[in-house]
Amino acid sequence: MTAPALSLKNLSKSFGPAQIINDVNLDIAKGERHAIIGPNGAGKSTLFNLISGLYTPTSGTVSLNGTLISGVPPHEINRMGLSRSFQVSNIFANMTVRENVRCGVLHSLGQGYSFWKSVTSSKAVQEKTFEVLEHCALVDKANTPAALLPYADQRALEIAITIAGGANVILLDEPTAGMSHSETDRAVELIRKSSEGKTLVIVEHDMGVIFDLADRISVLVYGEIIASAPPSEIRGDPKVREAYLGDEALPEETA
């Protein structure tokens, strides 16, 4: 039997007397697009921080592709095939778009910056960087300083950096926050394209995005998962409506 891409077992996290994550059990299959939703303060970002290694669990475990990663530093988890974005754009503002993407590419090829070797001389680095820029529709902005990009393009760049590292498990935290409807539509298509053949875990408040992208949805309320099912089941789950979404917040299924 194939191991899940991510497996959380009895996962808990406390800060002093405050229990933020409480005995979460969740398996996410390889190749699945999985959404985690819940009200503000539900513990979604804490859960992401536990998965990506920024926080160490108070109890319980996290496994990546069958390997225990609880307590492993974030950079080592990244090298094992997991990459994440953050709620706030996490890019190198003073570097160009190309240079930002190249940072991720160098890591994926097992290389690093060197004082005595020009990274621009590497054909593999150049080709992979161009491939990612093209994939994310950023070729025409390759020489633009990241700080000068419109907000939506900065988020696209962050996704580009995330996938440039070659990770097979991608965590996206609020990727469409602050976007217009048209920008959101573009971001959804980029996420869909970028997650093909990979495992995607996404935290997002826009229910339209969630029900459009996700194969399965887990609902986190006060640190506990109260439901985990395909979108059609979540849409009609009375516990979910009562605890979080409400009748008006759920998109109706279209024929």
C-alpha cells in the first residue's frame, strides 16, 4: 500500500495553557488537492507551521511520503520534497523576478550560490529558470525587480519560487488573499496547472476557489477537524454549516 503524501497522527500543539491544535488525524493521498478551511483563529496557520517544520508538535507526529518529519528543521523538510508559501508574500524584493526563481532552481538542482562560479553559466539552471517563468506567465517580467510587481504578480512569483524547488508536496497559505475576481481566476488556473502531478494542500478563505480546486476538504474548528470529505459532502454537511460556513457561504453545485 502506498504511503500518503502527508500523514498527521494525533497531532497537537499548545502554547502555554492554550491548546491550538488538538489531536488532529489526517491522511492526504499523493496527487490529491486538499483544502483546509475554518474560521479565523481555527489553527490553520499553526497546522501549516507544524507540517512545514516551523513549529515542533507538543505531541503526535507528521510524516512526509512515509518518513517521519516531526522536529526536522524546515530547510531539511524542503529538501525532502515539501515546499510552502505564506500569507504574506515571501519574495526577495530587491532581486529581479528571474533571480528569485533561480534561487529555487539552484536548490532543486542541488547547487548553491558560489563566489567563484557564475550561476548564469549553467545551462541547466538557465533552462529550468526559463521553464518556470514560462509556466507562470512571468517571462515578460523576468528582469523586473520583484518589489515593482503588482500584488497579483508577486503572488504568482511566490508560487513560481515554490514550484521551482521541485517539491512534490506544495502548501499554499491564502494564495488569493487581496486579489480581484479576475486576478483570482488567473491565480486558480496557475495553481491548478502548477499542482498537476503533485500533492497540493491549500488554506483559503474564498469558498469559490476551494470548491473549484479541491478534491477533498477538511474543516478545522478550534483546533479540531470536524469533517473531511469531498466538496459535495462538505457542502451538505450540517455540522459544517452550523460551525462555520452557513447557508450563504457555500457555493451551490452547478449542473
